Amino acid sequence: MKTNLATRTLLGLILTLSTLPAFARTVEVDVYGMTCPFCVDSLQRKFGKMDHVNKVDVSLKLKKVRLETDENAPELEVIRKAVLDAGFTPTKVTVLKADKPEK
């Protein structure tokens, strides 16, 4: 009987957590290896094609990429991989802001 109650409680918790909404967020990536305007363009195009990314700002001076995403934001590992695939090294990935969607 105790096992059944524990199983039901655990199942309820899992179902509740799986239905929580994702939030829009702003992600900043420190990028090693950006040296020229072509590097900026490469990252701009890479993230511009990515689903759920609404805005991309690439700074050659600061060596950073800033992404504004919608509520279905890509996972941080997907963002890291995109930087690697573009030929650069992501040295730090930071979530600056996670906003609840407006109703």
C-alpha cells in the first residue's frame, strides 16, 4: 500500500513538472576565435537559422554572441554545439534572463 502511494505521488510530480511552460530567455555566449567581420557573419547566419531564436547580436569587440529566444528556447548544449560547428570555441554560456510568457 505504501509503495502504491509513493508511486502515485512520484507519477503526479513527474506529470506536473513535465507540463510546466518553458520561458523565453536571453543567452550570452563568450566566443574564443572570433577575429574578423567574417566570423561575426558566420555566427549571425548560424544562429539566424536556428529555430526559436528571435534575435542575434554578435560583438567582435566583446567576442560575445547574445541570443533572445522564445518560450521554446534551444538547450544550452545545442547553442554550444552551434558555436563549435561554426568553427569557434564557446568559453562560457550564461542565461542572463528568463522571462515568463505574457498572458
